[in-house]
Amino acid sequence: MIVKIDSMGRLTVPKKFRNEFNLKPESEANMLPLPDGTGVSLFRLVPRCANCGEEKGLEKFENISLCRNCRRVLKYALK
Ligand SMILES: [Zn+2]
């Protein structure tokens, strides 16, 4: 699929790919150069719990993303 970079250096990820890879507004992605230097790859970043790696029930605790269970354990430990 051919896309154009606009005058500000932005490019639009086609809707087909946004849907296929669950890219939503404000999603974070990592753009890395290909080893052969011919282009870049875009990887969606999946938010995970900083402690156990869980993807669901995340909330910030002191600016760190933690799942519900890890927040509960930490709050209990801090009492
Ligand atoms: Zn966790």
C-alpha cells in the first residue's frame, strides 16, 4: 500500500491497518529502521503492568502502570 508523507512529515496509517492492528487515536507505536536500511517498521506498543506484564485493568500508580492485583498487593504492603 502506498502512502504519502505530508508537508509536516506526517503520514496516515491506512484504516485497514489501523483496524487490523488495533491502532486507535493516542495509541503508542515504536518505529524502527529495517536492518537493511530500506525503510521502517511500525510496532504497536501494548501497555502492560510494570510488575507482572498483565495487559488488563491497568492504572497509574505513582506514574507506573500496574494491574489491579499488583496495585492491591502494593497498597497492602505500604500500609
Ligand atoms: Zn501486575
